[in-house]
Amino acid sequence: MCYLAGSIGPAFFLSDPFTVKSYGGYVQFLSPGGCLPMAKKQKSILGHPDAKSVVPPVAVQRTAARALEWRREKGRGGTAVGVARARDLANGRAVSPRTIARMRSYFARHAVDLLAEGSRPGERGFPSPGRIAWDLWGGDAGFRWVAKMPR
């Protein structure tokens, strides 16, 4: 099984389309091909003298920019910290290892927001405040990106 949000099991990558299920406090994302395992744990890069900032992928930049537009249009979703993160991501600013760790932490805490109605296209209320907030941090593309980064 592939778990996120408080699980002791291995993490996974999202793939579209995907199904979100909740089991006793755990959140599981299922894709048509099943869960994809994350790379083996690597040593922490936080504070390492050779640690370098990296530019977010274009998909992350576009997702953050779209979330900023949604927030302006809808007047909801995300916090001031999320908006600042989205501005940096959308502008293609390099992200430090410490920020990548913060993003990983955000995704782990807020994956449950994707269970709410309106978090997926076609659902009533899309985009929900939780979806907007998730996308301010880079959305599904951001989740996949930080999951690949060494810890």
C-alpha cells in the first residue's frame, strides 16, 4: 500500500487521474496503474554545505500561477504564506532545500484537503479553498517534485 499524511509506510507520487481514499486517518491516492513508490530515503540535505537551491519545474510554476489567479477570482483559499510561496514558484525563483522541506511538510499535512468536494475538476464548488491552497504550494506537480528531492 502507498500512504501519506501520518503514515509510517512509504510515500508515493500522484498521477492524473487519481482517486483519493481515506482509511482510519491515512490518505491513499490510487492511480489506474496503482501507487508508484518513492525513491529510497537519502541523507538529509538541510544545512549541508553543498546544498543548492533549485528552480521549480515549469508544471509547478504554472500550477502556482493558476492558483494565484483562482484566489484573485474567488477571493478564497490559502494563507499569506501560501500566496508568498506561490509568487516565488510562479516566478521561477530558486527554492532552497529548507523550503523544499517545508513544502514536503505542507503536502503531508494537507493531503486530506483533497478529500473535500470541489477539489477535483467537475465537482461542485471546484476549485475548493483546499484545492486553491494546495495549488498555491505547487499542487500535484509540486507534490511529485518535492517527493523526488533528497531529504
